[in-house]
Amino acid sequence: MHRLLTSCFGLGFLPVAPGTWGSLAPAVVYMAVGILIGRDAVLWSMAALVVVGCMITIVYSPKVIELTGSKDPRQIVSDEVVGQALTFLLAGWLVPTTAYCLASAVGFGLFRLSDITKPWPCERLEKLPAGWGILADDLAAGIWAAGAWWIFSSSFEHF
């Protein structure tokens, strides 16, 4: 059960770029819920992904770490789900209700860039023990991505 949940129902077992696949799940949910239901539902769904994903990562990651012998197993992508959902939660309210597809792509790209480049303090947070380090660096990357999104979107208001 712990491997199924931390791998986002198997996305973490994909052979190529499992973290990217894990990040894609909340981007698709964000876009689909935004288009089909609306802004309030999309923000609530992202909040739920953050809370549930945090709990899954903190509770179940230590067991996966123990099984694999790696401090940050590639198969754990619940942290990417959390970081990506946090990006959408913090910056998603900036999106016009007709632009969920574009916003999903922008948010996805900004989070992946932040997650891969590891701006301060992401790299330091990775060193926290067990599931906390796995989770904390992606939370920080989500905050960086949301901040970049906010700056990017506010710069277009002046034109």
C-alpha cells in the first residue's frame, strides 16, 4: 500500500522521468476541474492534494526508503504531487476562468524548473530526515514556482 500511494498509483514506477509524471497528475486535475467545475473547486482540489500528499509522503516514505535503501527513491512522486499542487493553490487564483489549459502548462513548467534547478533553500531542505526532506524541497520549489508565476503574470498587467 505504501509503495502504491507514494508512487501516485504507479506513476513513480515509470522508467523515464517519474517525477515529471508525478507532477503531471495535479496539472491534469487542475485543468480538468477548472474547466469542468470552476475556480472554487479547483482551489479546493489543490488544497486537498497538498494535505493528502503531505500525509502520504511523511507517513509512507520512510518504509519505501527502508525497502529501497535510497534516501530519495525515484519511485516516490507523492512529493512532486504536493509541490505541483501547491504551485496551483498559491498562484491559481491569478488565472482567468477561460485560461485553465494555458495556466496548467505554465504552472507545470515553472514547478518542474524549480524542482530541477533546486533554488535556495530546496537543496538544504532535502537533507532533512526521511519523508520530511523528500517533501520539504518540493514544497519550497512549489513556492518558488508560484512566486515566479505571480511576477510573470503581474508584469503583463502593465501592457
